[in-house]
Amino acid sequence: MKKISKVIDTSNPFFEQVDCLKIKKERYILGDLLSAKPGTRPSEQRGKKVSEQKLEAMIWGLSHDKPVVVRWQCLQLLDAHPDHRAVPDILGLLNDPVPRVRWNAIHALECDACKAGESLFTPSILSKIYFLAEQDKNKRVRLYAQRVIESGLED
């Protein structure tokens, strides 16, 4: 996959859809359109791959600066439709200034249930989450990171 630009790729219609996730009344339908199988229940799509164009647009959305909800929504979509090519960008969100984005980035990397068994979680990612468990400013992020570490050590 080519390097994702910070600029909207006008040849990819999904970039505009991802950008429109900032519009509250559009989020539900856009989340469906950006999924692997539009028109089907999210629980029936877990772990399914999205098209290359959708993936590129969602990865681009992880760097969206305003509003934060676009980054959060893209994390939600990538959690349900995992792709290892998104991991570096998801890892970058472990340093996001917004606590709910950091929490959701941990979840997108760790949660096997949302991915139908295809985890993005690795021992090297576990080491990055240690920092959050020990030093994140937000209590909720710290506690979630601690739980992830404990469950990772049990495996």
C-alpha cells in the first residue's frame, strides 16, 4: 500500500466519506458505507476486510485533526475490520491528546472479540502499552492499559 497522504485524495470517494464522519447526523450511514459489507449487521462483519480504497481512507482519518470524532470513528471501523497495515497509524494514536482516542487505540490493537480472532496485538505492542499503564494522565486509560497488560501476561 502506498504512503497515505494527509491531503484528501479526490480520486478515492471514501476520503470524503471519512471526512464527513465529523457530521453527527451522517455518522451512522457513513459507518455502514465504510464497512466491509454495507447493509449488514456489524456483528456479521467482524474481521472482514474492507477494500483497499476504504482502508486508505480510514488510515487517513486516523490523522484527522478536527474534530476528534473522525479519528475515533476510524478506530472503531479498523477495530471491526482489522488490517496489519493500519497498525503503525493506530500506534501513533497511543499518544493522542484526547483520552478516549488513546483508550480506543488500545482497544483497536488488543480486542480479539471485535476481530473474529484476528488480533493486532503483539508482544512489542504490549511494551508500548506499559507506558500508558504506568504514566498516562487519564485514569480510565491507565486502568484499561493495566487490564490489557494483565490479560497479555496471562496468555
